[in-house]
Amino acid sequence: MKCTRFCLTLPVLFVLVLLLTPAVRAQPADAAIRQVLADQVSAWNRGDVVTFMRGYDDSPQTTFIGKSIEHGYQMILARYQHSYGTPEAMGHLDFTDLEVRMLGADDAVVTGRFHLTRTQAGGGDATGIFSLVFERKAAGWKIILDHTSS
């Protein structure tokens, strides 16, 4: 068989696949984590708490610390649904001053500020700070601990 244009032998093709797969498969952790947060903001601003919660690990060990400590994905979801049950209560969410600090290949801490713009009927504006612990899971980067103060 004669190659007239571009021919790759099987071993060369195999090496190229091995070399290119990690670059194609994995975006930098910082960018992937920031994308999780951007997706959460987008979901929140659509009034979609269930999609917002996709940023959290669906585990009984996932923890939220605010005025109280909640353990478990379902408890955290119920807290959000109770506290932000209307579009007015949800308002418009923005995250600022985000800093991602890698703790290892599969763990990171994110700090930042949040701002909820709401009407008086919705509870008025709310601002605060947060720290999040992310862990890389098979399904992507997930929040395993959220400490939010307002």
C-alpha cells in the first residue's frame, strides 16, 4: 500500500493519541472550578436551585456552614429551597474576588465574595464572603464544604 498524502503508522498514531488525550480531556483545574461557579451563578439567576446544586457533591458528607451547620446534599438543597423559595428571595447573584488555590491535583479551596441584589420584598440586598472546598470527582469538580458568612 502506497501513501500519497499523509500516512501514519499504527505505532505513531498510538503515541499521538497518548500525548494529546490529556490535553484535550483536561482543562486546567482553575478554569474548570471557575466554570462550576459560573454555572451556579447562571442557574441561580434563572431561579433554578436544583441546577445550582449540581456544583455540590451529592453526598451525605457534603457540608454547609452558615448560621448553622448542615450535613448532606439533601439537607443543603432543602435549606436553599426554604430560604430562597421565590424569585424575589433569590434575587440576582454575583461572585467577585474569586481566588482558587490548589491543595493537590484533586482538591482546591476557593474564596470569594457574593452579592445578592434583591428588592425589599425579597429581603433586601445581601453580601458576604465564602470559602469552598472542591474535590475532583468522576463527574467533575464538586463542592464538598461551603462556609458562607453574611
